[in-house]
Amino acid sequence: MKLVLTCEHGGNFIPKNYKLLFNDQQDILNSHRGYDLGSLDLFKHLKPLSNFSISSETSRLLIELNRSLHHRKLFSEFSNGLSKTEKKQLIESYYLVYRNKVENQIENFINAGETVLHLSIHSFTPILNDDFRNCDFSLLFDSRRSSEKQFSISLKEDILKINPYYKVRYNYPYLGKADGFTTYLRKQFLENYIGIELEINQKFSKNNVLDSQIKQDLYAVLESYSTGKLK
């Protein structure tokens, strides 16, 4: 099995040509709306375990890499006013470049007879609209796909073996079958593809750096997979 590691919301960078769209919006760019705090740090820590990895540090508020092209939130309120030509340029220069690299690599692995485990690294704000998210980690998957369900059960068990006090949930605070990159890829690869979104609570992130113990624990679990169960 090949491990593909991605991070769609790793940063809040706005390219020079689009900075005028975000005048006086630095606070929003620095918030959970601008990027997934701590996700890139975790991605970099786990990267040595992967067979292929890619991340984006362009803000999701410019173009949302984890949404379908038809999704109403592909562009935020800051970029939605761009012309059709400008939006097409964003799609071709950022969205398709990123997603095509991932899809093509997965296709190459599967065509070579491999099964692909795709971990998409994300994080979520601990409180949203006064709603307290009672969870440390979450595994988002499509429960209709037995391979994803079984892998998530096994991964949760192994995380809790390292620390039984972690609060690990399934498909929370979002559904794994909702619109997203892994959902799209499941439709392209009906077999030999396991797509899991790993969501980490941003309460463990400080100055965009994830708690070191959590990184070590997740690395240890995935390392055991890469040296054993993934073969």
C-alpha cells in the first residue's frame, strides 16, 4: 500500500496579484477561515512516512482546494467578485495544478497494482458559532466504503492504545461523504483507494505549531502502519 499525504489548507498566503482583494483583512486571513492552523506543521512531521506528499499554502479564501468546481464556496466573499476570466486563471493556476498532481499520482500507483491510502490533513476551530467541538481528533470517511470504515476503526484503536484519554470521533464535526477532495477522488477510483481526512482540534496549535506530543503520537501510529499494516 502507498501512503499519499496532502494538506489543502496549509497557509494563508495571498499572491501579489490578489492582495488588493484582502486589504485590511489580515485578521481574517490569520483566523481559522484563512487556513487550517497547525495542519502544515503536522503534514511536515508526517511527510517522511509518505510515498507522495503535497501541500498548499495559498489561502482557502482565495480559492478553496477542498471543494468541487461547482461548489458555492469555491470562491470566498473576497474573491467571488472576480471576473470569469480571472476565476478561470485561479482555477487553472492553483486549483487544477494541485489537484491534478494528486489525482495523477494516485492513478499511477493504482495502475501499478498498489492500493492507496490518502490522508488529507486538516484542523478545525474548537468553537464555532458558540458550539463547542468536543473532540481532539476526527477521522472523516465514507461509511459506505468498507475499506475506509475498517481502516478508521483500526486507526482509532491504535491512537487510543498510545493515549486512551484522546477523544477520537468519526465524521465529526463534518461528514466524510460531504463535498471535498477525498469525496471527488472516491468517484474517480472506485477500488484500491482509501480516502481519509484527518482533522485535528486547533486547541492543540500555538503560533501555527502543533503540540509536539500529538505529532509524536500520530507519527508512531502511522509509522507502525507504514512498516507493517500498509504492506
